[in-house]
Amino acid sequence: MTANELQLLIVGMMLGAWPMAIWRMVLDLREAERNLAESHQVRRRSAADTFLRSLELYQVQQRYGLVP
């Protein structure tokens, strides 16, 4: 293998590595955005569940005349 062939091999590998690295970065960013959206949705559901549980407790206390 001559020096030119070795240089062409190295340049070719580098040119192929950059698009792959950029593609992986884009995929990782998309996954991070999906995970962030999912965590927001889980947080909203949790807050709603907490509210509904406290509302049910309040309604039971009011029905039976209990003091909160």
C-alpha cells in the first residue's frame, strides 16, 4: 500500500465517519426530545392523580362531616 492509498483510505474513513456522527447526534437529540415530552406528560398525570385523590378525600370528609 502506497502513501497515497493510505492517505485516501484515511480521508475516506474520515468523510464516512462525519456523516455517521452527525446522524447519531440527530437521533440522540430526537430521543432526548421524546423523553422530555414523556416526562412532562408523566408529571402532569401525576399532578392530576394527586389532585383527584385529594378531591375524593375532601368529598368523603364533607359527606360524613369530618373535619379536614
